[in-house]
Amino acid sequence: MIVEPNVPLQAHNSFGIVARAQHLLRVRSEADVRALLADARWRDVPKFVLGGGSNVVITGDIKPLVLKVEIMGRRLVEETPRAWIVEVGAGELWHDTVAWLMDQGWPGLENMALIPGTVGGAPVQNIGAYGVELQDRFESLDGIDLVTGQAFTLDAAQCAFGYRDSVFKHVGRGTNDFGLAGRALITRVRLRLPRPWKPVLGYLDLERKMEEAGVRDPSPRQIFDWVCAIRQAKLPDWRVLGNAGSFFKNPTVTPEQCADIIARDPKVVHYPLPDGSIKLAAGWLIDACGWKGKSMGNAGVYERQALVLVNRGGAAHPATGGEVMTLAKAIQTSVYERFGIRLEPEPVVV
């Protein structure tokens, strides 16, 4: 176990924001965490878990001890007539894992191709795209409680998955309010890939790809390739133009609220949900307020997708976390003033 001092973090966050960790530990096994918690110098200090840095806005140097999760490995745990169960280390890149599973002939995650970040971050955010969320392909995960040092395993119900939400984003405030924000480090995730495989279609972009290709019964590989092409056309590569993907959650409203908005803005993009509520496209709301392509300092709104905030300063003059959050708050104000809706950011702000 080696705790490194004064570590630059620009390469460890997809926005490319310049900041430093006062101290950082590269966690490559569960033993590293156990050794840390057994060391009186580090056991009780505040800690911050960092995966791929694709869902974080860093607003200054990080004073808590940064635990950089780099636990690797992928293996088939079990194969049954109904599913493949695959275990993946939390430090593995998500998209690389999706591509690897495709190569093994174990489909089911193709709709979530090209999502940045690591496998360990996927349950925290309950990542999803094109009709599939992690909770739809989740078996269980292992982790370590950074307060007690105890190892634990959680199933889907215990993770309390919601829309871009989980138990890992909430702070426990009592015996009846269970939350793991700030105290859990995920080490391994097990995925359940259903058999027989069935395509998840229905999104307009995928329907267009099917029409263009003249294919009505696509294979997993075709859907994988289509999703990659769609995302590459709409979203910037964070290695070229720093960003954290979709910056705001799509808000949900009541049918009455939606009808009121439609009466004023008939073109608003909306989707009915099974519970009767209506999901609105946050990108459309932001675009309607005139933000697409606009900048504040070196932070800007991507010209192809208003839901994505970007670092326009590049590596030489990168946006600061303060600039990103100033822009985000200005967008929130505009959307609230026009539509009466409060947009909620997706990334963690530190």
C-alpha cells in the first residue's frame, strides 16, 4: 500500500479540470483497502472514491484521501439456460467490458455501448441508454464499508436503483434510512445477461438505423455498432473535448404539468412512463432556452447536444470547476424561469 502525495487529477477526470489530490491511494485489490483501514494514520480520515472520473466536476484540490479504484479482471461465474453471470472488477472500463462481452458471445449490454467510466461507477449512477439500465442486467456487487472495514454483497433490491440513482448516492441518517454515500467502495460487479437474447429497440434513433440498413431483426453486434455510431455523432469524445456526458437528468412531471407545457410549447419532447408520469427531454428544454453552443468562460454547451457541457479551453487553458458550475446554474435558472422545472445535475460535484 503506497499513499501518493500531491497527485495531479487532470488526466483522471473526463472534464480535464486541473486539480490535485493531496493524497491518493491506487486500490488494486481488496487487500489495499484492508491495509489502509488497518493503518491508524489513514483509518479515520475523510475519503473520496474515484473511478473513471467521468461523472464528476472537481471544483478545487481534493482534501479527502482519494481512493482511485483500479481493480481489474473479468470472468464467467455461471452459465445457465436463462442467463450468463459475469463478474467484472470495478476498475475495468465500462465500454471495453461491453465490447469484450460481445466478443465472448454474451450479449445484453449493447444498448449501453460507449458510456464512459468504469464498471464500479455503473451501479452508483444506475447508468442507462436506449431503453436499458444497469438494473436490468444486474446480479449483485461486492464492496467494502470504509467506516467499519466490513466486506458486503448487495443484490439489486438492496442497491435501491432508481433513475440515475442508487443507495450509493444517499447518506444514511438513521437505522431506517440506509445510505452508502461516502462510505462504500465497490470492488466487483456481477452482471446477469439474459438468455435467450432479445433486442431492446423502440428508440427513434435505433428505428432510423434499422430503416437505413433495411434490417428488421438486428443482431447484438448490429445494435452495438448502431449505438456506437449514434453516440459518436451526437456526443463529443471526452479525450478530445472534455465533458461528463449528459449533465442533467431528464425531469419527470405529472400529465397535468406536461399538458400545461405543451399548451405553451407544443414541440416539447416528452415520453410517457409506466407509472403515469411524463419524462421530459432536458436537452430540448435547454435548447429551447437558447443555450446550445453558448459559453461562459471556458465552459460551454455542446453545439450538437444541449444536454452536454464541455471544456472549451482544452488541455492548455481548461475550464475550471467553478466555470462549469456557474454555467450549469445559469442554465437551471433559465429553464426554471421558462418552464417552472428545476433541472438536477447528474455529476458529483467535489
